[in-house]
Amino acid sequence: MKLFVGLGNPGAKYARNRHNIGFMALDTIASDHGFGPWRTKFQGEVAEGRLGTEKVWLLKPSTYMNNSGQSVGEAMRFWKVDLADVTVFHDELDLVPGKVRVKMGGGHAGHNGLRSIHAHAGPDYQRVRMGVGHPGHKDRVSGYVLSDFAKAEETWLDDVLRGISDGAAELAKGDSGRFLNAVSLRTAPPRSSTSKPRADTTAKPAPPAPEPVDERSALERLADRFKR
């Protein structure tokens, strides 16, 4: 069994925040793959389903970001899930918008949701890092991640979420390479190598006929004038 955790803050006020991209990813997976209804449990919301051959639980902690680990730890203990079978989906400031990376273990890099999971469960879980970009200065980070995605960002955001959903079964069975390929097919689809430039069918005027060349000598032309 696998446990997929999306990080975010509960409530409509935060629903479209950059910090809530983890919740958005799980909502897309649940919708696309026919998961059961969301239920309140483990200080969060859970949904059950299958991705390929794997049974998967989705968890969205309702504890607010800073205490996400409480919910994750409680769910892990109840279901007896190993930390290696936990995947956390979260926003990543150090990746440009639209970039997705997978990482196993490591530090929390100052992310408060990851920091809390480290404290309650440990660091050796898998992360799906979803780039949201950086505001440019550390003093602006809090306001930036708690602000909504702009209208201009909706296209790449939808591509990322759909790509993550497309590759979710590969991720559940442990193939992060194929998972990232599925994301890439949405975010950077390959150009067709068989397409040819379209022929220019615009009618063009025919070039003017060349002027006839008089090859007679000057004396012959002069003589011809006196014959007229």
C-alpha cells in the first residue's frame, strides 16, 4: 500500500494559493482515477483508490501547513505504512514554474510542511517537488506562497497537474523516470518530426516578358531608317 500526501492549507481562502499545489495534485489524481469520496480522518481528508496494481490512500492534512506531520504520522501508524512508501507532493521555490522533480529523502530546505513531517515521521520519504518559482527575496516568500496563482499561470499549472495525474500509476509502482516522462509530455510535448511546411498556394503574377533585343549594327539601323 502507498500513501500519497498533498501539502496545503484547508479552507476556500487558501484553495488557489501556490502553497496549495500539493492539494491540487491530489484532487486531480482522485478525480481522474475514480477514487472514493473524501472522508475526514487523521486530522485531514482521505480518499481510497487504485493506481495500476497498487492500492493507494490520498491524504490532505487539515492541520495547516506547519503541523502537517501530525496528520501524516497518525495515518502512517494506523495503516502501518513504511516511510519509504510515502510520497509527499509540495510546492518548491527553487524550481521554475512548471518544473517537476522527484527526490527521495534529504532535508526540508525550510519548507514548514516538510519540516513538520521530518519531526513526526522522519526524512526518508519520497517528494514530488512542483516548481512555483521564487519571488526574488526571502522577505517576500511568505506573501508569495500564500497568494493565488495568476491567471497567466493557469495554462502551465493545468499541464503540470494533468501530467502528474497521467503518471501517477508509474509513481505508485516506483518508476519515477516514467512518471516524469508523463509530466514532460504535458508540459513540453515533442514536436512532430514528420510535419512539413505548408506549400504557399498564393497566386503570384507572371513575370513580364523580356524586351526583344535588336542585334543589328548601328549602320544597319541607320540605313533602315532611310528606307522608310
